[in-house]
Amino acid sequence: MLIMHRRAAFGAAFLALVTASTAFAQDEQEPWTFSAAYTADVIGVDARDRSLDWRALDNLDLVVDADLERLTGWRGARVHGAVLVNNGGEPNALAGTLQGIDNIEVGDAAVRLFELWIEQDLADGRATLRTGLYDLNSEFYATDAAGLLIAPPFGIGSELASTGPNGPSIFPSTALAARLRIGREEGGYGQVAAINARASTLGDPDGIDTDMDDGVLLIGEAGWNGPTRLAAGTWRYDRAQDDIRTLAPDGNPARTTAQGIYALAETDLFQTPAGGNARGFVRVGLSDGDTTDFSGGWQAGVLLNQVWASRPDSQFSIGVHEGLLSDKAQANLRDGGDRPASAEQGFEITYSDRIGPLTVQPDLQLIRNAGGLRSADTVVVVGLRVSVALD
């Protein structure tokens, strides 16, 4: 009964937000915009008895952007805020993978303040500074051509996603940060950020972390944006973290520096007979392998836009990913009596199309060596994602 009341209240709030967003959109003179997007997934996982177990989960994004120059006269400044509402099950508990299978899965259902930052224009659009709660994956280690795929490794490399005291500043919990970017949308660019190493925001048990007791994550990326995009980045925590295997003389985990590098590329491949285009991507990352289970990984795939001439919103994507287990992670598995694999591997194929106001996306994934175990059966994941955007 409590769950029903919560969902009824959630639905009423959602309808109110939809009504409000429609009203805002009718006035193009407003110095601020509001948008909402709702996503619901039903995920079936092939369990060890070869039957499908199902989990349902959802995600609501509420986003506000405002031009502070028009609102307050603050020249060259804008503010961005985003709230996440997440509910539902945890399908990866059935799959047992190290990297996850659904990019809206969370450990704890909650309403979270995901982002709240101010961006200041420093040089007529050629340089900007952002400060506040910030999702590093919105600008770093990201490829648009991977955006349709649901598996988390296609969002950000697992060798970085698994670092930090409780993960870096990415979905679903962000941290206070400062980011400087030089360059326009097209052409060469460079960007650097300093981000609180402990991701925690409003909606998490401890709220926004302002102590910085765990230091900061420093990350930099340089590249070229255009029909072909190339980029390379490096990241490092300024304070040592627990080693996953080596012990100090006092018996506690040794402390070592977490750091890594990555590179990515995406480009247009060809035009489809239906009038769309195919865009491919590839990414590779390496890490220290001492503070995380992954010494590196890679992802690659292709996105086809407008698969059918009569369906302008149709999209098809295929991708593969591999998370490379570090020597220490493999040794830890052997200590537990398991036979480790050198990597956990995944394959995904998905199709998306718009039907009325809804976007419907069936999805299929195969995961080999789940949990880093050579003896693990291939995990089969089938899913259906339904989403609606309200701008």
C-alpha cells in the first residue's frame, strides 16, 4: 500500500511538471527552460537455471537551464540544474557482472540533486569555467555514437568508473568540481577539471560532501571535434587510496596512487540507403590496476540513424566492450578458490524507434566471464526500454 501511495504521488508530481514544462515552452522569451524525461526499463536476466528472472526500474530527469545575463544582468553566465528520481530493482544482482548491465540502475532508490553548476564565459565563447555539482562524464571520456547503448561501460570506461572512495562524480551521484574548457564546439579543444574525490550529493545519506578529506580527482582531455572526433585524456587522484591486494606492515591495505589514461575516436562511416548515416566509435583506457579490479578496457560500436526511410526516428546500434582484470584482481579471485578470466566481455545489440510520444527500445546483451570468472556461463540479458521526453 505504501508503494502504491508513493507511486501515485510520484505520478501526480510528474503530471504537474509536464503541465508546467508545456507552459514554459509556449513562451519563447523566457530566459530559462525546463525539460523532463522519463525512462522505464524491464530487464530479463538468464539465471543459472536457464530461466529468465525479471526486474523493473525507472529514471526521471528534471532539468532547468537559465541565462543569468537575461535574468540578473550577470554577463556571460548561465546556470544548469538537474534532479534524478530513481526507483526499481537491481538486475545486475541477477547477472553478477563487474561492469553492470543497465545504465539507470542504482544501489539505492532516491531523489538526488544530480547537477547544479554555474558556467561563466571567459572569452566570447572560446573559454568557459564551470563550478558546482558536475557530472564528469557529460564532457570527459564520452562518445555520442555510444549514446543509444544501455550497458554502463559504453558511458565511461570501467577502469575509471570503479575508482574513488565510492565512485567518481558520475551517475547517480556527483561531487563539487571546477572545470575549465578552452575551444569552441568545432575544432580543437582542451579541458581540465578538479573534482572532489568523494561523490555525494543531496539525496545521498550524507548529503553534499564539502570536506574534501579524500582529496580530488584531477582529469584533463584534449582533442578535435568535427565529422571525425579524436581525444585523449589522463586522470589522477591527488591522494593515495587503498590497494586492492598489497598490505602495509601494520596489516592494513597499502596506499597507492590511482591514475590512468584513455583515448577515443568517432567518425561518420557511410550514408544509409534510407537517408541516414552510420557513425562508429572506439575507446581504450588503462589504469594503475592497484586500486581497482580493472587494469584497462576498451569499447567499440556503430550507431545507425534513420534505419528506415519511412521512420526518421529509427536507430540501430551494436557494441562490444571488454574490461581487463588486473593481476591483483585475478590473484584475489584465485585466493577465493575461483579460476579468473583475463577479462569480462560484453556484446550488445539494440534498436530504438518512436511510436507516438513514446520511444521504444528492445535490447539484447551477452556477457562472457561474468564476475571475472572463467567458469561463469554466458549471461543473456533481454530488455525493453520505454522513454518519453517533454521539452
